[in-house]
Amino acid sequence: MTVRAEASGVRVVVCSGEFDLDTTGLLMDACDVRPVPAGLLVIDVRQVTFGDSSFLNALIRLRNTRRLALQGPLPSQLHRMMEMTGALPLFDIRDTTPERAG
């Protein structure tokens, strides 16, 4: 997981790998913006290979406490879980699928 702050007040947290009850705390720690409040928190989930319900709960908690967007496209497993639980419409998802040149 990497964290970067952009000049515009945006804080970006790039997640990769698997997130479950044992690792979701790392996400919460990385998103802790008390020292320097972010105007927008962007969580890049494009490289998440697995996320369980604790990961989804963390995303919802973060969304409920600050402006948040998910950088996508969402991995299929995460998309399915969010769709099945009804959580998908809660999030601003910024899809960065490149346009194909024709």
C-alpha cells in the first residue's frame, strides 16, 4: 500500500493484494488524515486481488467520515461483492479504463 498527497488537497491510497480482517487495519491507518486533512480521499483499488466483508466495511466507514472516491475499474471480485450487498451505489467510482484508439 502506498500513500501520496497531491497539491490539490487530494490524498491517494493505492491498495494492492488481499484485504481481510488481518490486513484491513493497514488501510485504515493509511487513510488516517488527522495530521493533514485531505479535501478528497481516493482509494485506488485496481490492484486488489481479494477483499472480504471487513474490507468493504472499512471502505464504507471511510466513506461515511470524509469525501471519498474509489479509483477503478473495480476488480471483478470486489465489484460482485459490492453489487450483491447493495453497496455499489454508495461510492463515487472513477474508472480509468483507457480509451481505445480507433
